[in-house]
Amino acid sequence: MIFCVEDDSSIRELMVYALHSAGLEAAGFSEAAAFWAALRETTPDLVMLDIMLPGEDGISVLKRLRADPAAAQIPVIMATAKGTEYDKVMGLDLGADDYLSKPFGMMEMVSRVKAVLRRSRPEAAREPLRAGGLELNPNEHTVKWNHDEVNLTRKEYELLLKFMKHPGQVFTREELLFSIWGAEFAGETRTIDVHIGTLRTKLQGAGGYIKTVRGVGYRLEAPR
């Protein structure tokens, strides 16, 4: 199920129609209050979220989603007005998975939705990854520090998974951006620093495992 939060009725109806035509379930909402009411009943696979909404705007909605453990890992694609670089960067920094600049074509929208859904699917069953007191379970999509669960957004989780799969390996900001956000986000390396900062904070004592390699990028270095 895809939730489309868009106040322009003609655009919203077209989005829902295009998603239905592509074989995807979709529902449209004209403002945030209706979206929150629906979210209490159904957890969507992805949210298409316009930034400019009446009442509560899209940035505020995204902040609330990412702060809610039950909704933090729902993929979100932000829709921004053409040329609003600040809104785009703000959305990425807050944990948006992708963005579309208005006006956008429906074929492009469906393609972006399918790409984000593919990236968000859980990995095949395998053993948990461990580093010191940190444990990441790909099967349950959970992270624990000293047996206490840590609530991460999807992008924070994907960053940590990347590091824990390759302990000791140095990744440049560009490599992390391309691997987790995709090629279309080239140049937005500040987003990596923001997400690393929040990830370190949430990991508490394990946050120090993520080391900055000055002038290069980051690596995971855990006690043996």
C-alpha cells in the first residue's frame, strides 16, 4: 500500500491512478490529519509526501514519522517544488529515502517508487552481525546495544548494516551516498555527515565505533 499525501486533488488522483495502473495499491490524502488517521489503521509500504501541505507541512510529518519507532522505517519519497534546494536537502537530512521535483511525470514517479521498494525489502535470512556489544539482526531488522533495542530510521539502519558487513573498511562519503541513496544524490555528501551524527548518538556507547577518517570518510572499528 502506497500513501500519497498531496493537497492538489488533480495531482493526487493522477498519482493514485498511475500507481494502480502499475499494479500497486494506493490511497490519497489531502492533508496530514487524514494521513495520520489512516496510519493508525494501516502501515503503508511507502509514503509519497508533498512538502507544501495545508496545516502541518511535509517536513513536520517526516520529522514525526522518523521519531516514531513504529513508523521510523517506512520509506518516504518527498515531492518538492522545482528549484527548492533547501527543502530537498532538509528532507534528505531528516531521513527521506528519495525526492521528486515538481512537476514530475507519472512514469518517473512509479519508477522511483518501485526502486525504493526494492531497496527496502529485507535481506535473505542470515546470522546476526556483531561488533563489541552491538548486534544487528537482518532477519528481524533490529539493532541492539548491550541487549537494549535501538530505534533507527531506515537510512541509519542501512548505514550501520554497510559498516557492520565490512568492519575496518574505509568508505568515502561518495561511496556511502551512492550505495544507500543512489546515483541521483551525487554531491549531497553533507547528508552522510548528518546521518552519521544521529546514528552515533542513538548507538550510545557504540557510537564511538564509527570512526572518522579525516579527509576520506568513515569506518567501523569495534573492540575485539
